Amino acid sequence: MIKDYFSLIRVQQWYKNLVVFLAIFFSGNVFDLALLERAGIAFASLCLISSAGYIINDLIDRRKDQLHPEKKMRPLASGKISIYSALVFMGLLLVTALYLGQNVGDTFLVIAISLFLLTQLYTFYLKNVIFADVLVIASLFVLRAIAGAVAVSVVVSPWLILCPFFLALFMAIAKRKGDLQLLGERAAATRKVLHEYNHAVTDSLMSITTGLLVMSYSLYSFLSPYNRLIYTIPFSLYVIFRYYHLVGKSPEIARQPHKAIQDLALMVGILLWVMVTGALIYYP
């Protein structure tokens, strides 16, 4: 039963909220324990809000999920958790998330609520609108990054908006591509918007967003107060290209990005990027 509730809140999706820590990391404040604590509380709040949103999404889509080869095993689609229990649990998550958010600050709380409302707009309408669906997903990542900056009182730079936006947009488009590859003709039956996408469109958009991501990070590296960050560009390129390769080879990774942690080469690339970036910021 406990395992079903962990599945219901999709703990494996919490990695998306790690962008909360971008502001404290790139501002050089990661060793400030008071700010790190605030960022941690902000992370917890957004994780719970995200989980509440996932429950609503699963409630709405439970009939369609029953037709999906993987999603039919979700707790609500399979009937392992009742609708009433899911609603009560969702309420508890929201109350806890808002309480934590209030402790971070009023501005953060407003952003967190906005994120939840935009998620619902996506769930009930925008996920069925071609292009708007992936743009909203990318915008949610930007809101998370801004929330992290607000939590630690860091000025929101254009790069804090652009880089997460293009990264999330690339991953969202890759997921659409993965759905088309894995489900084929059944894709539209599980998600209506997939009827509008095709392989040519997703391939082109992935190439475009990859270029935009590389350009935005490279410009940030050149224009950042830490101008030696240009030395991190090869590491960032390796990570981006490696992930591009993985999602092209495996629809499973495209659809479930958290599975990419099983790729040792990608993880080593990310670790090296973090280490080199941290060294250049904190030990100039």
C-alpha cells in the first residue's frame, strides 16, 4: 500500500524541482547554510505541489491510462488506490506544500501557487494543444528556477530563465518523439495531442531546441561574472549530445528521463560539469 502511494506521487519525477538550486549554486552561495536551508524547504514545497498535480492528472486520465501499456499499472488506473483516498492525500500534500511555502516567503508562495494553477491549466486543456503543451512544460521549469532565486533572494537573470526553458523544451519534445516511437498508431488513443505530432516535426524541433540550448548556455558562460565558465562549455556540450544520443536510441529514456541516470557516461559527464563549474565559481 505504501509503495502504491509513492507511485501515486511520482517521487521519481521530483528531479525536475532540482532547478530550484540553480540560483544558489550559480550565485556562489551554496555554502551559506541559512540560504541552503531555505532552498531545501523551497524544493520540498515544490515537490509536494508537483505530486498533488500528478494526482489530479491521474484522476482525469485514469480511463485513458487503462489503455496505455505502462500507465495502466498506475495506482488510480489499476484501482489500487480509490478516488476518495487519492483526493484526501492530495489535499494533505497541498496543505503541507503551502505551509512550507509560506515559511520561505510570500513571493515564493505566489510563484508556487502560480505553478500549481498553470499545471492544472495544462492538465485540463493545454496538454491537448500542439506546441502549447511543450511550451507550458518548459515554462513550469522556468517558474521553478525563479522560485529558487526568490527563495534565496538572488536577482533573477535572463540566463536563469533561458537555459532551463530550452533544456525543458528539448526534453518535452523528446518525450513526444518517444511516445510516437513506442506507441505507434496507438499514440493518439493515449494522448490526443500526439495525433498532431509526427517524427519529422519532433526531429526538427529537437534540433532547433538543442541549438538554442547550446547557444544560451555558451552566451551565459561568456557574459557571466565568472568569465572562466567558458571552460565548462565542452562538458555541457558532451552532456547535451550524450542525452540527445540516448533519447534517439531509446524511446524509454525519452519518455522517462529519470532512467537516463542508468547511463554511466552521461552521469560522469554531469558530475564533471558540476565539479568544474563549482571549482570555477567557488575557487576562482
